[in-house]
Amino acid sequence: MSYLALARKWRPQKFEDVIGQEHITLSLKNAIISGRTTHAYLFAGPRGTGKTTTARILAKALNCQREDKSMHPCNECNSCLEITCGSCLDALEIDGASNRGIDEIRELRERVKFAPASLKNKVYIIDEIHMLTEPAFNALLKTLEEPPPYVVFIFATTNPHKVPLTILSRCQRFDFKKISNQKIIQALELITKEENINMDYSALSLISQAATGSLRDAQTILDQLISYKKTDITKEDVLFLSGRVSFENLINISKAISSQDKVSCLNQINEVYYNGIDLEQLAFDLLRFYKDLYFIKISSSLSEILEVSENELDTLLEESQNYSLDYLRNIIEYLKKLHSNLKETDHSKLILELGIIDLIDLKDKVPITQILNRLKEVEENFRENREKGSSFSIEEEYDNFASSEEISSLEIIPSLNLSEVKKGWDLLLERVKKKKASLKACLREGEILEINNETIVLGFQESFSSKIVEKKENIEIIEEEIKGVYNQELKLKIAIQKKNNIRKEDTANLNYSLLLDSEPIIKETLNVFGGQIIKVNKK
Ligand SMILES: [Zn+2]
């Protein structure tokens, strides 16, 4: 006895048995029961999702001889049986890819004119309708515009956007969805049970992942596994046959990368390599793995769209803690290039090993675009501050930059400049007055000298007022109000000045300026940014 492929053996014969397309089969069933069927249907959607299967069920339901319409198709009457075995001349399946020309469609138009021989309705199922040529579509359109009452067209396509609008507008359209992994697993579970095949859940899960939403693909893989090994099919068998890398391997490689363990990383790759797995596949599986990790890092709510089991999801969530979002993004960009490089080389092991080492080193690297963006910001800050005439410290900006772990998430809290501090000062005095009127009177004698390192330096001539302001409890009151006015935690430093004294610091700054001005590198930097030295911070 010849072996019947599972996809054929297990092809659904009733609307209720079509998996994952309940939104479609329910409408069709209701249309049959209420007698509200139409002359042209378009079934659009990915391959292996049940389009032609549903079309055949619909063909039977439209012709079923059973009185009770809710039973359509009954799969028992002559009409149903004839259509099921494919011997019926009134229910024809045409492959649009190989019958795409005007002549074939003209012939079809001629045949359409004859009333059905045995069925109630003549049903034409045209698969891959988008493959028809333009003249063929035009010829078809004429029939669609004035169809004989007994004709029903069911068009199926994986590319509905390639079907002309004139055709689309005359069809009732149904969009088939990719079938979820869970539903594929359930369908496979049923088949393996009925076929007496021992298979654990993780093996079924792997098949469903490889099938990417197509039940037919899943059944084909299962077919291959059965002919490779009659029963007791394990996860390893699926991996071996599909040539995919196991989740354990991927997570081990990831752990080696995140912990920057180059030795372990290379050992892992060797293990995969000597297990006979194609290294291009490894790069692709790594890419998919890091995509999952990246999505989970963006939001754990995205886990629903990932093709992973619950256990794997937990492991991924844990592993994502070892990466920053930027690092993951960089890894993905790098793996994309690595994957395409591997296609063009005869030295895939060498390229992959070096590539993985690069991935580890990527951790400390910041992409050039981010550096350029940051430099632009620094430059803009610099210009702005210079225009406002306040002090600006490149060194400080650089320190912020270098110490920021995640450049993309680095938000520069705009540091206050002197004029901004001065702008808010009257408001501050008013607020201090409400707390302690006498303190305000003393405080107003001070002059704001600078704002630096989150400290406002307030200069006073040595006086009674300066002594009042300097008191700890008063400083605390002022700092509290500063926070209210400037929305920032700033310290207040009181500098007591004696009249006509130039501060030592100013002299030092002046000397440094002269010194640095003569340094070529500084000159070049000033040139690039169009800057000038305003202040030098000592190390
Ligand atoms: Zn029937």
C-alpha cells in the first residue's frame, strides 16, 4: 500500500475541522445555512493555511444534497463524495500558475456557459489567481460581470495585492491567517496520537516553529520524521532533520557572549559545528534568538508574538537582563551582516569564529552614529552657552558622555547656565521671603558669581548679611527653595569677597587659557566647533 502524505490523509472535510480560521469557516457555514452565498470568493493568505482545503469544503457545501443545510457538507451524499475524490467535472480545480494565459481563460469562459452535468453549482477553484496575465484577468472579468446563475468562482492567492482591483471588487474576500504555534502543536498532537507515534511536546514545538504558521509545512516535516524514524521521535531528531540549532546551544552561546567568555564561546561554536549543523543556519538561528531577546528587552508584553515555549521564555527573560538594549541592537546589526557574509565564503567556520569574537568586543563599542549625534549635541550646547556668555565645561560634558552606559537612553538634563539662574533669582528671593523675611533682605545683597557642578556660587562682600546667609539652617532654607524654583537639586556656596580683589582662580584660568591656546590639538578643536576657551577646569 502506498503511503498517503499526512497533509492529504488529514485534510479537513468539514468547516469545523479547518484549523485556525474560525473567523472564515463560521461565516461561510452561516452563509450556506441562510442561503446567502455569492458568485465569487477570494481566499487570501499565506501558504499552508487552509485556503484550498476550505475552497473544497465550500464547493461540497454548495452542492450537498442533504436536506438539512446545517449539515453541509455531509460528506456522504453523491455530490460530496464525487467532489472529495476529485472525479467531478462540475467542480474543477485550476492552477493559476500553469494556466495563466488568455487562451486558458477563454476556454474556461466557454465551458462556464454549459450548465452543470451532475451538481447544482459549477464550482471553479482557481489557485494562485494572482499569476494570471493581464489579458487573462480581463477575460475573466467579463465572466465575473455577468456570471451564469449556477457558477461559483473561488479564487485563492498568497499575493492578493497582485490581483487587479476590478477583480477584487467583485469578490467576497476572506483573509486567512498564519496558524499559531499552539494550534499547530494541537493538530500535530492529534495526528501523532492517531498514528501511534510517540513524540514529546518539545519536539512538536520545534516542528511548529519550523513550519512558521503553515500547517501543511508542519505535516510535511512530520512526514519526513516518520520516514526517518517510525516512532519515539525526539527533539534531537527534529533538530537533526531540520538542521536547526537547539535552544540550549543558543542560550549557552549567548551566556558566553554576555559574560565575555571568548573561550566558552568558541567551544560552543565547535560543538554546534561538529554536530553537523550548517554554520549559516547557526548565524540565522542566532539572529532569530537575539531578535527574541531584543523584543523581550523592549517589552515583556511582546513575548506573545515570539515563537518560544514558556520555559524558553523564562530563560530568555532572565538572559535579557545581561544585555543593554543598545548592545542587543548592535549584535543584531552585526549578525545580519555576518549571516550574509557567510553565504559568500568558503571559510564559514573562520568567519563565524572571528565574528563571534567581534560580538563580544561590541559590548564596549558605541556606534559611530551615536557618537556623531552626541558630538552634535555637545557642539550645540557649546554654542548656546557661548551665546549666553556662561561658563561651559567640555571636560564635564565629556565625562557625562564617557560614563553613560547607554548612550541612546542618555538624556541630558539641560544644565542651568548663569543667565538662567539669574532669571529665576527674584522668584527665589520672593519664596525665601515667605519662609523668612529677614533672610531675604540679607540674601539680596549677594551676587550670583557662577553655576558649576550643580552649585550656585553666591558672592558677598564681607558683612553682617553674609554671616546670616552662611548659617547652616539658612543655607538649608535657600537650597530647599532653589529646588522649587529651578526644579533641580543645587547646592549653594557662599563666597566672601573683599572689595577690588581679583580671585586667585581667575588668574589661574587666564594662565591656562594662554597655555592651551598655543596647543595645536586644542586649536583644532576650537576650530572645528568654532569655539573659544572660556573656562578651564583643573583635574
Ligand atoms: Zn453531502
